[in-house]
Amino acid sequence: MKDLGARVAVAVVGIPAVLALLHEGGWVLGIPMAVLAALGAGEISRFAECRGVRPFSWLGMPAAAALVVAAVAFPDFASAAPWMLGGLGGLALVTLLAALWGRSTGDAPLGAVSVTLFGVIYAALPMASMVLLHALPERLGWTAIRPSPWAGLMVVTLPLACTWTGDAAAYFAGTAWGKRKLFPSVSPNKSWVGAWAGVTAAAAAGAGWLWVARDHLPGLPIQGFGAAALLGAVLGVGAIVGDLAESLFKREAGVKDSGRLFPGHGGILDRFDALSFTIPMAYGILYWLDSLA
């Protein structure tokens, strides 16, 4: 009950705060996302430390924040990509030099470098994608005919709605009817019934999202409910993969939660496990569909 109370308290405070950030966008959204990316990279480093690998978190954490800042400063993929790729290249070079000078061959230098670079990508990509996704309607002219101050929030709610609706459906269906396990060695509680229920619910959430959002996004390249449902189903599959991936990392590290930032909820990676896949997927798919329109 104590854990449930903490979860409810975090939700009561957190949901309005998140909606306010998503409404504002820009730096108001980007700075908190940059902080979360840095903390997420730190959590990846702690996973590795549980297995005896010491990543360069003093390099990875600020680098993760910097990638999100680049997305805020250049809120378009074509403009942000050179800065983000250049930043990753520079990080790789500096991390290799740090390993060369500060780690012996018996101190897992390859693991330290690899985890540092992966932690930055894994933690920063969803946060940077959220910033880019929020800016997508303005950048691609979806609101040129009928401007809406809610356009950015509406487009970001696509992966949020599909992920959270699918997760809830998977939990309840799996608890009630799930017998055949999906990946018992990684996540013993997840079942095939829960997975199918989650994907189905995510498809319904995609269609429901279009019904609510299309008035605010008149230039959206998705107009049919069938297409929106298909997109929701694809995001539902991505959510399952993201959830399982983080469970795999935690199981290897031997920890229950990635951190303690959110009482009753765990750390950054616990809250963004599925979203780490669905937010970049939503951005990439919508950007691609717009290029075909």
C-alpha cells in the first residue's frame, strides 16, 4: 500500500507537469529532457558497474545531455543530425583516449568504452526524439492552414498514448489469462496473451489519437483510422521490445529498478523503457510518411 501511495503521488504531480512541458515545447521541454538523458546514461553505467565494468560516466552523462540540447537548438533532423553525429564521433575519440591513458588491459577497457557510448545513445535518443517530434508539425507545415498551440503536444501524445494504453492492457490481460510466457528468462510476468492484448490496445489508441488530434494537425500525413491503428500496433510492438530490453539489462545487472528517482516507479530507464523505442519510432515513421505525401 505504501508503494501504491507513492505511485499515485508521483502520478498526481508528474502528469500535469509533463503536460505543461509538452504544451510549451522548445527549451522549456528540452532542458528537463536533457537532464533526464544525463541521469539515464548514469543508470546504464550503474548497470555495467554491477558486472564489474567501469564506464566513463563523467563523459557519458554530459554527452547525453548535449545531444538533447542539440535537438533543441536545431529542431529538425537535417539540421540536428550533423551536430549529434559529430558529438558522438567526438565522444568516441575522447572515450578511447581516456581508456588508453586510464585503463589497463585487465580493467575491461572495451566494455568501458562500449557501455559509455551505448548509454549515451540509449538514454539520449528518446529524449532528443521527443523534442524533435514536438517540433515536427511546425517544421513540416502541418499547421500552416490552421495553427494550433496544441499541435506539438498532440503529436507527442501518439507514442505516449499507444505505449501506456498497450502497457495497461497487457498487464490486465496477462494477469487474468496469461499462461504461456513471452520471454520467461528475461521477464517472467509477460505472456503472449498480454502481448497480443497490448498490441491490440495500442492499435485502438492510435485510432483514438487520430480522432482527437487531427483537428489540431490538418497537414498530418495520416488521415484514415485504419492507418492510424496500424501505426499504433507497430508502436505497440516497439513498446514490448523496449520493455524487454530494459528488463534484460536489469536482469544482467541483478537489480530490480534502474534507480530511485521516482518513488514507487524506479528510475529514468524504468519510466522510459518502452518509450525509448516508441518515441524515436513515432518520429521516424511520421517523418517518413510526410516525405511520401
